Amino acid sequence: MTGSPNAQGYVAGARSDQSNITLDGVDVNDAQSNSLTGVVLRLNAEAIEEFRVTTVNANANQGRSSAAQINLVTKSGTNTFHGALFEYHRNTIFTSNNFFSNRAGVPRAKLIRNTYGGAVGGPIKKDKLFFFYSYEGRRDASGTPVTRTVPLTHVGQGQMKIRGRFCTNPVLVTGCGATQTITLTTADLNTMFPAVLINPAAVSALQAATTAYPVNDPLSGDGLNTGGFRFNASTPVDLNSNVAKIDWNINSKMSMFVRANFIYDLTGLAPAFPNTPAPNRWEHPWGVAVNHNWTLGRNWVNSFRYGLTRAAISQQGDSTDNAISFRFIFSPRNFARTLARTTPVHNFVNDVSWIHGNHTVNFGTNVRITGNSRVSFGSAFDSAITNPSFYQQAGAVVSNAISAQLAALTPINVLDSVSEAQNAATALIGRYSQYTARFTFGATGTLLPSGTATDRRFNTREYDFYAQDSWKIRRDLTITLGLRYGLSQPVYESKGFGVVTDISGADYLQRRIDAGLLGNNYAPPLTLSLAGGSGKGSLYNWDKNNFQPRVAAAWSPHFENKLLQLIFGSGGKSVLRGGFGITNDYYGQALAVLFDLNNTLGFSSNTTISANTYNVTTAPAPQFTGYNQQIRPLPGITVPGNLTFPRQQPSDMRRRIEGGLDTKLTAPINYVWNFTIERELPAGLVVQANYTGRLGRKLLATRDVMAITNLRDPLSKVDWYTAATQLEA
């Protein structure tokens, strides 16, 4: 198992969201993220009876997804009372300061951590009824070092600094003197930018920033017009996990248990600045599981389990205003938006075991009913920034205007700090070169007011069936054959917000490829129709071909040959195991949520002013007037009317980046095989060697269906990509 940069974890080559975690035999995965480290129910250390990790080629009774199968079991009470108490303490005394904070004179962040808890279990009625309870808590009184980019004092006075040289030949940049740092005053800047001038409102906002957040880390920022404001943000942690379990031996043939988990976690996150709201996180999941075991005669056993695992997450935002900032100079907030999500998973599992001679036959089913309710303000507010890169010529119109006046206003004539000058001048000019208006619609197509959250619920049902035979052919050889079949309902939005295109993404891309081979272009507009709970179609088609065979063998050889005995040992000293399996990736909830968050084709849309729209002479951008400014009245923003379906985007020649799901999606396939040899050596030593292989096919990927068409000349048969490669050679 390897850790990925985002700490989700990859196992034996599988994708990081394909592990499956069960607690007492029922699903406890986060159905949306499916992160290996993001299990919904955190089991306390004192509550774990056992755990097993199968990295590859699990038996047919496992396999909701294609990576590791991790099974956890909760402790039970016994006929004797037992318990445990623990407390771990960590103090700031034993922590060191961050190097950069120490350099800036900021004291080390506070860290007082207490992890404590315990467990108790025992009989309620001897041999019949037992209880177990565990609690684990954690309290952190801690701080996190934070550095934010802020303007230097002179920027708040309407000035900026640049670096440059005087050169005898400024065109060829030869005959140059030493680099100088020059301060440009407001008067200088107004001379350089006579069409737009310096914006007093922007200067006032930047001055307020320099007063509230004085630079204490001069080595951060660009060193000319920005520096670092470093502080220790309070990030307290309050974690609470409760586990309770009741076991009941009904009679000699039947037993059952009920297990309940409740978690209440509050985690403080770093704010933008000490006096701004912190985007804290609240998690309060809970889960229950019921298990009933029944021995039916001498060779039949039935095990039924029901589990409800309910993830519940609330993320507090730090702003309910439009996101307005001075790019590269100052942003007053993180502009994190509030999000609330509940994801209940109902899991029904039934396993039957039948022993017949040398055969152990298992068969059963696993049904999961998943809902995902999300309320998000992520697309509720508009945004505007002073962005030098969005000006014409990628901001060169700003630095060119400065360079044109250097010789007349300063002792230099060559500007060296080009990007720094573009950033500071753009902020002081105080005009929005980039802005976006976001529009949210109700289920009836009515345009909702700015600041309205999106409210979605994504549902699905998954049905897995399996059968397996473990055949002990000889006392030293066992063959296992199994087959698992999975059928998943395409995820649908149940509140009427689902949309689907009239042409699948795969077909659209293939038609563009085919047209290009004939020297033609293919770019018809896509038509959107309602889908899921509000229409006839679905986001993607049913995939009914998810057959997952498994085969495995285990052999403990007994050789008479002396050489082979030397290698493998005498009887029972070595074991050779091997297996092959086909598994499918789990997908659905994450795709549907991602599609809804990034989709601008349906009930959420946005308009971003095109890059290169504005300059600082003939086409000035709209002015910054304050952080509470409305974006929708700005030039180039057209507020849409109510939605009607089917619909197409208007043919207004705007450049749009839009996303969708291919309606022909099928479950990704993994072919996995493994081989293990284990040899017992003298003195209690054991050596083991393993080989694991994996082939992934039909894996999910993102493709640009509107990439430049690879046109092929009908006469020469040379396509555009080949010709372009030859030109670059």
C-alpha cells in the first residue's frame, strides 16, 4: 500500500477510491469520496477485536470495489467483566517552532493534545447476554502557523516599487548599469495610465489591509510591493467516538448482536486572518448494525446483516459575500463556502454456507441503498478580481505602459520586475479585468436570487450476488472457484435537477474524429434534456455485464525427491498459493456530484468575461468600488431567463468550458492475479515471496471532446497533427 499526495492511498495498483471497508460485515465507506482514510465510522483502538486486509483477489463474497478489502470486527462482552482506561498527553513544551515563524519573530504555535478514553464489557446474563461499550476522545488546544500575502505600506499610499536598469541601448538591453529600486508615486502612475488613473477606492481598501495586517515576514511576497503576514491561527480539535454492542445467544443454534456508533467531531480550520471567520468543520456520523446467525442442521449456516451508516458533514464558510480580491496582492477572505452533506447507506447482506463432503459452498447477496443529500453555497456567489493576466496581451499592456514612461519619469529605462509591476499596477488601477456571474435555477427552471444554495439528492441502488465453492481435492490441495455479479442503478438526482445530452460524449468524440479523417469539421450544438428523477433518461446507461469470476488454489507439496525436499521441505513446510480474478471499479456517487458541481449546462451556469476583453487605454475595465460590490450589472454579463427543456446554449460565440458525463459509461474492469510461496525454515523462521499483477481496462478518464480537430488532407493523406509535428521539427 502506498500513500498518495492527498493521503487517500493506493493499494496494489488500484485507484485510491476503490478500497472497501466493512465493520462487522456491513459497509462503512463514504459513498461519495470512498477514500481509504475517510471511513465514516472511526473505530476506537480499544474497540477493535480483529481486522483483516486482503490486498488483491478477495473471495467472491467480497468485491464491492477493486482494491483492498478491509474487514474490522468490534469487540464483544464476555462472561467476565473487563475494561481499560487510557490518557495520552502532548504539550507545547515538547514542540519546536516553525523555521519561518521563528525567523519572522512569531512564537511557536500552541499544541496541547489529550487523547483519552476507555472500554468496559461483561455479562448481562451469563452465557446469554453481553454488553460492550467504548469511548475515545481527543482535545487539541492548538495553533497552526499561517502566512498570507499582504500589500506593503507604500501600496496603501497609492505607490508601487519596481526594479530596473539604465541601458545605453534599451532595445537590445546592452550597456546597462546596476539594478535600481524605484518608487512610482500616484502622480507617476496617473501619467503612465491617463485613461484609467489610480482608483482611490482600491487604494483605500489596500491601505486598510496594510493597517490591519502589517508585514512581519518580509521574505514572503515579492519583496517589492507585497510581504507576508504571519500569525498562529487557533485550530482547536474536539473529537468524540462512542461504540456500544449487545450480543445475545438466543439458543444453541441462533445468536445475534446489535452494534451502534455515534461520532461528534469539531475541527477548527485556519481563517484567512485573525479577525475573520474560521471555516470550521463539523462531522456527526452515526451507524447501526444488526447481525443474526442461524445454524440450520449440521452443515448449513445462514448469516444475515443489516447496517445503516450515515455520514454527516457540515463545512462552515468564511464569507457570504461575492469573492472580490486583488490577485497576487491581497484577498480579504479565503472565500470558503458553506456545505452540508448527509449520505446514508442502507446495507443488507445475507451469506449462506453449506458443507458437503470436501466442498464448502458459499452463496449470498449484498444490497446497498445509497442517498446523498447536499446543500452547497459553492456556486451561490459571484466573483471579481483585478487580474493582470486577463488584460490584453496577458498583462503586457500594463507593463508596456510603465516601460513607455520610465525614461521620462525615472532614472531607468529598462523594467526588470515585469510581473511584479503588472500585479501592483493592476491592483492600484483597481479595475476588474476578470469577473464571473453564477446563476442557480430551481427545479422548475426559475432563476434564483444570488446567494441561493444548491440543494441536491443523488440516489442509487446496488445489487451484488455471489456463489463460491472451495473444494479440498486432497489434504494438501484446495481449489476455490467463485463468481460475483454486480448490478448498479445509474445514480440519479431525485429532486428534478438531472440533465443529459442528446449525444453521448463517446459518440460525439468519435464523430469528430471520423469527420477529421475526411477533412471535415463536426461541431453541432448539444441539446440537453431532463434526466433521472425529472425526465426519461439517465446520466449514464445501466451496465449489466459485470460478471466477476474468481479462481484460486493452495497447495502444500509433499515431495519424495531429495532435491525438492531440500527446496520445499518435508510435508507441510511450504505452501504455494495463486489466484486470478476480475473485478469492477465502484463509481457513481462521486461522478454524479462532480458532474453537478462542474456542470454549466443545466440548472447551474456561469458567465466569465473573456480574457483580453480589457486594456488600460481604449477599453477600460469596470472599477472596484468596494468589497460589497454587485457583479451582475457589470458589462458583458447577461442575466439569463428561466430555463426550458430541451435546451441549447446560445450561439453567441462565447468561449465556454463545460463538462458532462458520457451516457455510455461502463464499469472499469480490473484483471488481477497473484502468486505466493511460503517456506517454513528452522528456528521458527518463515520466508514468504509474493507477486501481484493488475491490468486496468475501461478506466474512467476526462477527455476534451472539443479539442482541435485532426483534419486530414484528402489528397496528401497528411493529418494536422503530423504536419504540425513536422513544422516544429
